[in-house]
Amino acid sequence: MAGRGKLIAVIGDEDTCTGFLLGGVGELNKNRKPNFLVVEKDTSVTEIEETFKSFLSRNDIGIILINQFIAEMIRHAIDGHMDSIPAVLEIPSKEHPYDASKDSILRRAKGMFSAEDFR
């Protein structure tokens, strides 16, 4: 018998969260805590970081999607996360394009390989 799957959590701007919620990502756990945070102009960095840390501690979340411009606000917390689950993936937003040089996972992956590995 297969175990229950894990959820995708989203920390993003209104457009990003709305898109994922319309796609069926939104859930409430048994404590009525959602698996998403809509970041608005008045959302504090402390609230974003606390939500990120709460998603890391939940055993029902397997992937955390976060807009890259929001990830920059809590870069120290993201860089401190070394576990493979939940995976933290930085995604672009409508207003902010993706910049691969800022992505902590991509930087770690580049550090694992050298140019010789691809010859």
C-alpha cells in the first residue's frame, strides 16, 4: 500500500499563488494551516521567514516553491537549508524574471561538477 503523497507549498506574489491555487495546490493541514503564503507589499520579512521555516518543519510538504525576488529577502534561511526534502525551488514572477546566478540550488549543483565531468 502506497503512502500518502507530499504537498507543494508556495510562497509568492498574488499572481503566482493564484495560479498555483487554481491548479489545485492549496491545502489546509489538520491544524488549519495553509500550504501557501501570498506576499504583499506590507508582508514583513519576519513573516516570510517564519512561514518558510514552518514549511520546512512540516512533514507533509515535499517541495517549496518561492518567487526568486522573495527568496532574496530570506536568502540566509534558504542557504541554511541543506536537506533534500523539502526541496526549495526558486521560480520567476510576472514582474521579476529568473536570474540563475542568484539561485542557491543551482550554485550548489555547479559546485558539484567541473568542466572535466562533461567531456
